[in-house]
Amino acid sequence: MRIGAHVDSTNPLTEAALRNADVVQLFLGNPQSWDKPAARPDAAAIRAAGIDIFIHAPYVINVATPNNRVRIPSRNLLTAQAAAAAGLGARGIVVHGGHVPKGHDIATGIDNWRKAFERAAGNGGFATPVLIENTAGGDHACARRFDVLARLWDAVGEYGAGFCLDTCHAFCGGEELPGIVDRVRAITGRIDLVHANNAKDSFDSRRDRHDNLTAGTIDPDLIVDVVRRAGAPVIVETPGGAAGQTADIAYLRQRLE
């Protein structure tokens, strides 16, 4: 099982070595920006390094929204990010499931996701697999509660959509962790990546604040069980910089022996 961390994008290979990571996740720019990703001079080195790479799409992307001024740029930026990720040999690009505003039917958001994959398929598909991530908050989110996730997958599963399971997001979004891997697979048929994070807040708090694996409000045994059962690459997005993440990676490896 390959385990690593979300790292600063400036020198990801150096950051990986500091953490003894097999896999890293990074942003390709400012996660709050609409700017298209710039070419990276270290692309060849990243491809040759033997480190598995995942890209996290910017937070501003909301493919689900009925607002054309956000949805269309979101779709375009996701396409550009996927192309840039392919240039690094990335295994996937993680993107939040998005939401619709209060008063709008969630079916609109689900249909907008379908249209995004449909349009991409008409152009040969996304250049890198798109991994939709479950989210912690929002009554009108497309990937928070699993009853809605099932409706989303009915719309996008045929296009090869991937799934990223975040333990903090699930717990704070109101989904129990025991048995969660089986519940997700019953919906999506797959788990492509696990974000192994503890939480600073309580169950169903709808807050997205990560904590280190042996801290926080989630029993660490539950996180380890999710990782073991999922059998997918693992990224910790935990605080404490290199020291904190190195400790979390080592903890997972020790528990999984």
C-alpha cells in the first residue's frame, strides 16, 4: 500500500523525501484562483521519480452549480487541470463534488456533472482520471450524504468517474466510518484514493478541519480500518508540516504491518 501526503507544490519531490512518502498530492497553483496551471520545469523529473502523483483541483471549481458564470469556468478549469496533471503523469485529479444554492433542486447539480463528463467524453475524455471527493458540509452538496452520492453515480459512473474517500469529510458530514468502504463500493464500485485525516470537530458538524491521525475526534482505529479495507493509495492532509505528516505516515505503516 502506497502512503504519502499532500505537500507544497514548489518542490514536491523534496517534500516527498522529507516524509518518506510513496505518493504525493499537490495543487498546480493557488487553490483559490481561476488561473490555468502554468507549465512546470520539473515535469520530466516528477514523471521519472517513481513517486505516484495526485493533483488536487482548485477549491473554486463547482461543476454542479446552475450559475453559468461559475459552472462554465469550472468545467474549463477542470479540463485544463486534468491536462496539466497528465503532463506530470498523475494518477488522478481530485475535485470536490460541489453543490447547488439553497432553493435549487440537487438534480440540477447532478445533471450538470453528467453534462461535464459527457462533454469531456465527446473530446476524448478528461486527460487524467477525475476523482470526485466526498465533502463535509452543505445541505445541497452532491457528494456529502451517500443517498445523494448514489444519485450522482447513476449519472456519471458510466463515464469512468473515480472516487476519493476522505475520512474527516465523511465523519463531519454525518456518515459513520464503520462499514463505510463497503457502502461506498456498493455505490461507486471503486475507491481510487483515500484521504486519511482525523477531525477537529464532532460527528455531523459539517466542518472541514483536519487533525493528525492520533489526535482529533475520530477513533484512529476507525481510520486505520478504512485504509486497510479500501486498499487504495493513501494521502494524509494533516497539520504539522513535514514532522506531523511524517509521523502520520509512519503510524499508518506501523498499524498496517
